[in-house]
Amino acid sequence: MRGEEVSHATLRGLPQVQRLLETQRAAALIAQFGRTAVTEALRSTLDHARVQARAGGLVPGAEQLLQTATTMLAARTRPGLRRTINATGVVLHTNLGRAPLAEAAVQAACEVAASYSNLEYDLDTGRRGARTAAVETLLCELTGAEAALAVNNGAAAILLALGSVAAGGEVIVSRGELVEIGGGFRIPDVIRQGGASLAEVGTTNKTRLADYQAAITGATRALLKVHQSNFRTVGFTAEVTIAELAPLARQHGLPLVADLGSGNLHDLPGLHEPTVPHALAEGADLVTFSGDKLLGGPQAGVIAGRKERLDAIRSHPLLRALRLDKMSLAALEATLRLHRDDPQRIPVLHMLAQTDAELESRAAALLAALGLGATIRTEGFAGGGALPEERIASWAVALAVPGLSADELARRLRVGEPAIVGRIVDGHLALDMLTVSDADIPTIAAAVAALR
Ligand SMILES: *Cc1c(COP(=O)(O)O)cnc(C)c1O
């Protein structure tokens, strides 16, 4: 009984919404967020305070209530998807949005976003035009393919390719290549979704040409080769290359489909990743790859290869559901132009080509700006399913802020504006320079200074 009396008395101590709305602080909030939003925020703050008070908690004063409402309103206007500084040293980090776009790609996307465009309109004839024509020409030029098509992502590219060539029949895949790419995207499921059934050959560690040969029947519709992407089989292993599979496929009139994953177009020094032109030259009839991995463009998927196969894919009913939107299409076209004219302007390729001296001097610059920590040698990764085992020598600043654990320091930088994501190395928060630009240094320094 007594407890209830106390809590009634305490609840009376809470101000009314109306009184809070009349304060100067609320007036400023109303100017910024509007009356409805401010009223709602104050109501919900008061509701929460009432629950706390009933549970025996302290009753907050007007100032504190207004402060809580301010925080709530600020969170409401903060975008859910926001800029993040990637200091993890993983260049293609799927959780951090993979490839940052080149300036030209950003501009191209903005321009078509804010205006009408000739997306499906032929300006010469004034008739309906092909949506991805410009991108297709560039893709053929860059890969040596007869024809190409861009869709929504790499998963869509492989789904569409298999759905078109193999529906109703069997797809032969090595047991060593039945991979899960991430987010539950598994090759056996994609084959099923494409309306085909899976014929597994070989073993986890060894598959030979004779295994493929023996599995070919009247029901076979395609041979599929999948880039192992995010794992490696090491030790006692054997796999059959595209060059070895191509004659077998040709002999039986079957298409050889290669899911390359990363879409590497150039022979990058130090990166032992198969290239798209190489896979096609070796005899793959269709190759599929992502737009936002080593290609360094927007989320997209590409199918490139033989014209007759691409023509069939173009009439597949799923194409419409998997098509690329105009902003991504514009960004992809601009990125492909850079691959042709000036690849070093593509941020992903630029990052991967940085010298040890550049990385070390950026670490030294950050250290000087921070006034604490130490520069350390680290190992970064290309990421995005490319070269999981291949480390890229890099430099980082290892941070320790007195009074903060490494985890707490990492958390505070993550929730800041912009978010900064590093990784914990030997009990310190390491900010890796492989994925940080010179322009990020003052931003990081300011964020760390604000924590001290
Ligand atoms: C990444 C990847 C995919 C999927 O591509 P998304 O663009 O993420 O849809 C498919 N296959 C392989 C081998 C990959 O590495």
C-alpha cells in the first residue's frame, strides 16, 4: 500500500507534455523536427519515465526529459544506411557495401537518378531501345565475349544462365565446387531454383576429367565450373580446369558455364585470381560474375559469352524480375569505361595497387594526427570471395585509449558519425590503411579526439 502511495506522489512530479512543449528548448526542437514529432517524442519519453518511476526508479526533471526526447528525435532523422569508414583492411567487405564507386560512376548514377534518361529509348530512331546496349558493348570489348548481359547481381546471373541452358535437365558439377557463397546462397539450391537437377561428380578434394566424362548422359544440359571463392582445398587435391573441360563440352554439344564470382578483368600484379577474358579464351561458353567485387562497380551481375546462348537468356521470363535499375546501369557503364580507359581511377583497383611505402606513410600521418597509438604491420585481404588465402601486406595504427577497452573503443567509433569500423589485433583496435584514404585521416583523428 505504502509503495503505491509513494509512486503516485512521484508520478505527480512528472511534468505535463504541454508544459514541456512551452519551453524554449522544445521550441527549438519544433523548429527543427515539427510539432507532431516533438509532441510524440515527449509523450513517449514521459510514458517511459512513468514506467521507470513505478518500478521505483528516479523521476527525471524537465531538462532530462527534453534531453531524452532530443536524442530520440535525432535518431529518427539519422539515416539507417550511412557512410562508414572501412578500416578493416578488407577491400571488398560485403557487410560494408563491397566496392566504393569511382567518382565518374557516382556522377553517372546521380545524373540519371535526378532526370529522365534514354533508358529504353533509341534517340536516333525515336523508338524503343535496348536497356543495356551500351554496357553490353563495353563488356564485349573488355572480355572478348561475343555477347553480354547485365542483371541485378551475381546470384541472378547464375540463376538466369542455368535456368536458360539447363532447365528440365542435369547440370554436372564437381563435389569440390558445391559451395555456399554467403547469406545462404548455395550452388545446389541455385541449380534447383533454375529448374535443373544436380549431377555431382568426383570427391571433395579430387575431381578428374574422366569423372565428368562418365556422368554425361542424355539428360545432361550443361557442365558448370564454380570458383571456390571463399575457401580453398589444399593438400591432396585435383580439379579440372576450364581449358580441360571445354573440349569435352564441345564434343557433346553441351555449354560450359563458369561462375567466376569476382569478375576480375585485368591481370593484377600479385593477385592470382582468374580473369574473365582468360576464362572465355579457355573455352567457357558462358561466364557469370558480380559487378561490385573486383570489377569495382555497383551491385550487378554479368553473363558474358556465346551470342546464341545470350539470345536465349534474353527471352527468359525471369530476366524482367532480375533486371538492373537505371542508377546501377549508369554506374556500371561508367565503371566499365574506366576499365577501358583508366583502371587506376577505380577505387578497388587503386587500393589493391598501393605500395608498402604509401600505406606506411598514411599510417604515420594518422599516428601524427592522433598523437597516440603505434604504427604496426598488418595483413589485409581483397575479400569479396576473391583470394581468401592471399594476404596483402599493409600498415595500420594500433590504438589504445586510456580507460577504454579495445572492444569499447571499437564500439564507440562504430556508433559515431561517420561510423568507423576497424578490427581488433592483439588486444588493440587496429585501423588498417589499405582501405582508408588520405581524406579520411582528419575525420578519424577528430572522432578519436572526441573520445578522450
Ligand atoms: C560472390 C559470388 C556469387 C554471388 O554474387 P553476388 O553479386 O553476391 O550475388 C556467386 N558465385 C561466386 C563464386 C561468388 O564469389
